[in-house]
Amino acid sequence: MPGQVGEAVSAAWEKIETWYAEQDASGFLLPPATPEEIAAAEKELGVTLPEPVRVSLLRHNGTLSDCWPGGTLLSCAEMVRETGIWRELLDSGDFDDVADFEADENSDVRALRRGWWNTGWISLDADGSGNGAVLDLDPGADGSCGQILDMDHEVGPSGPTAADFVAYLEGQLEDLEDCVVVDGTYLETA
């Protein structure tokens, strides 16, 4: 993992791994993805994942279910599955009535393209109820490629919540500070 991107991802993961170790829950973090798994996910999604995401997957291919702030950090296969569900709904016309949806006033609406879902969005984490963080590879005029959005199946997309994937990891670390593991079960306390 040479370079600044690798160092930034590694620094974030070292802190996250320390939190899990202190909770005696290191087993909640999945082993690394293989380069072949990442390449297969990229092919299926029709995208090249940003370097920070690739570096992160080479360290941990997600988490166990419900062991990440807000749900589950998705593995390569889960990213493909979750993103595929959203894309199928988009392609089937389920979002035609919200095609001009604009994020709420708490969002930088020009950072996001209009609509309920965008084929340039890749699911990063999920709560099992249709909500989660999304990697935006097709931002609006004032957005940046790789920004992180929040997708709520009831209120739509909002954000950006993080400028990039490293900032996303750092935000998740802050959220972990409000969580504990009790008797092997991950719990959000705040």
C-alpha cells in the first residue's frame, strides 16, 4: 500500500482495528478481499473503484452483519448485490416519479445529481432496511467524484456526508466511540 492514499487508509484502519481489539471483537472484521474479488466486483458494477476503496478492501472485505456503525460494512459481493438491487429498481421504473428528486435543504443539492438513485452510486454499507452510505462516482456540478452520500429509502439521498472514502472511515471511527460490544454482540449506545 505505497503512497499517501494507502497510508491514509492504513492509518484510519489501524484506529478502527484498535477499537475492535479493545472490544475483544476483532473477529467482526472480515479478512482481506483478493485482487480477483475486487476485479470481479468492478466488472459486475461497471466501474473502477477509487484507490482508497480498493486499498480498504485489500485490508478488510467488510464486516460481519450488524457489526459496523449503522449496520454492515459491505464486502465486494455484498456491494454488488446491494447496488444491484437499487439499479434494478431504477431500471424497472420504480423511481420514475422521483426522477427530479432534489436532496433536502441540509444537503449541498448541487453536489448531487437529481433523482432517487444514480447508476454511478455504489453501496458501501447497509442497515438491512434499505439505508446506507453510498460512494458517488457521478456527482453533481458542485460535487466531487468519490464523495460519500447517505441513502435513506424513505427520504432519499442526502449529503455529501464525507468528502471521500478516507473521511468516511474516519467518521465511522467517531461513530464507533458511541458503540460497545457486550457478550459478543455489537450495540450502538447513542
